[in-house]
Amino acid sequence: MEKNVLTNHYLDLRGVVCPINFVKCCLALENLSSNNSLKVDIDTGESEATLIDGLLDKGYKVKILFKDLKMVSLIISSESK
């Protein structure tokens, strides 16, 4: 897990169900320039697994910034394959 990551873009997707959280995240990533990143807060469990797997499948880089029993903070780079 990383600390002190600077990002100008943020989505709070806690409480948002699959696949809506994945769609919202992808739409936000499409609007980023290649040198930007997106911070996303999401619920642990199914939402976490589905979002991370889907983003990795689309070629995005996903890093876990913070994780506890209720939520995960992710940093996603807009650089896709």
C-alpha cells in the first residue's frame, strides 16, 4: 500500500453496486489525460474484486492505497494498453 499519492481526480463509489461502479469508474478514466490518475474509494468484497479485475482486464494499472474491513482506496492510472 502506498502513501502520499497525489491525484486531482476522485470518485467515492462506496455503496454503489456492481456493475454501476465499474461503469462510472471507466467513464471517469476515459476523460483523464494519459499522465493523470484517479483515486477511487469502494466497498470491500464483491465490489472491490469486480472493479479491480475489470480494470486490469481493460489494461489499467491499479494500486491499493488503503484497505480496511469496510472500504478500499485505489489509485488507477489512465494509461491503458
